[in-house]
Amino acid sequence: MQTMYKIISGKDFIKARPNGISDLEQSKQVLLELAMIAGLSPEHEILLDIRETDAGLTHEGVYELIKELEKHRDFFHNKIAVLSRDDEQYSRAGFFEICANLEGFQVTAFIDFEKALNWLNSTGGLEELFE
């Protein structure tokens, strides 16, 4: 069976104010919209591409987004790959991954697009990438 993907640009997900500071409340609203999309397309895996996003969420902001994700747990049954740049952004994506996994979500952070797609297409977890 072919895997179907829903690719979401980070610019559509992580919102910032004109001064460049992340707008957490607006990002939570976008997360709600993402939950609705996931609910309408439960067979799709999600690739969240944040590489072009410059709004620097703090670790506290990332944690708040995880708490918001929990409110919509019923819509997020499939995998979520987070594709980031290979800089401090990857650290925040990794923190998002850890927090999400602790809450029971299937989230993995990547810097390589192809590896992200391979993971989304796999039937198992991250360990399949290293076999």
C-alpha cells in the first residue's frame, strides 16, 4: 500500500509577530487547524517542514505546543516527521520530538528530507533507518 503524505510548511504552522518573536497563541490556533486536517485525512502521514521558519520558539513554547497537541490527541494517530535545518533549530525540533514521544505521539526530527520520507513510509520506528 502506498503511503500518502500531508506536507505542512513551517511558515503555515509557527507564527511570529512583526518583531520576529514567535506568536504562541496563533501557533496554537494553527495547530488546531492542523488537527482538523489530520482528522479529515487520517490515512496521511504528516511532514512538518520548518526549515524556512525563523520564529525561534523557546523550549517552553515547544512544550506548550505539545500540551496543545495533547488536546487534539484523537486526530494525530499517524507519524509526524519534523524537517529542520542543521543548526539550533534542530535542537528545538529534537526537544519537540522527545516531549511528543513521552506523550505517546510518533514524532521524529530530521535534517534530511529523504530520511524523513523513508521513516514516514516505513512500517516501524526510527530503528528501521539504521538497519
